[in-house]
Amino acid sequence: MRGRHCDELDIHALIEGGEQVFQYPLVDHDPLPRWSAERVTLMGDAAHPMDPTGSNGGTQAVIDARVLAYALAHGLGLEFYEEQRRPVTGGVVLANRQDGPEVILRLAHERAPGGFTDVEDVLPLAEREEIALRYKRLAGFEPATLNARRSWTVHPQPLP
């Protein structure tokens, strides 16, 4: 903190004068058995709150929106949306509890607790790439999988 300056606030005095320290817990929930009831559904954090590992909460919410828009535009209903998204996001929630994509940081620490000069000596590039690819597949944004599946694009129809 030393060396930091903010015109509007004496950061050092604020920290040093603090009487209590609060910790904001990162909260997730077990995957839900369903998201939809009648004409209402959940999406984003309401459907699948997760640790913000790798910005996945936001990413998964964007994918939810695309799949939901696609399902509604093509008359596939909420069931289709839920069938496509619930298994994926449930897997991401559970994987994030086990380090998610940050497993690389844990492995590096376990393999070289005293530090290292070259990450390649601790975690070769091929291993790092495989870990990243596994997570991308799980989270639904691995390029080959995305390119092989149907597009979630919705083409606007002219208003009547």
C-alpha cells in the first residue's frame, strides 16, 4: 500500500484506523434441479451463482442469454434452454470449487513451494494448455466445440 496516493481519501489513515476487518465471502450454491416454472425462468447468477473464477459468472450469463433468446425465437421453449444450459453451468460451479482454471497456480505451488525461475520447468506448456482446454470444454467455450455446434444466433424478424 505504501506509495499509493488518492487525492480524495487518505488510504493509509483509513486502513490504520480501522477497528474491524470484514471478509466478504465468495458464495456459490449447489446446482439447482430446475430453473423454470411455467412461463418464468432463471438465468445468470439467479440460476447458477458461482465463484467468480476466470470471470465465469459473467461469461455463463452471456451464454444463457444467447441460448434463451435462441430457444424463444425458434419456439423451442424454456425446456430447451434449461436442457442446454443447466448441465454445463452445474459442471462449472462444481469445477470452480476444485480450483477451476486456476488449478495451474495450485500445481505450481505444490511442485515448487520455494519458487521457480522458469514455469516451464514446473509446468510444461503442453500440460498448461491441456488444463486450459479441459476447462474450456467444460465451460462451453472451447473453439472446436463452438465451431462444431449450431449457432445461437437469432436473426431479427421484421415487425408486423
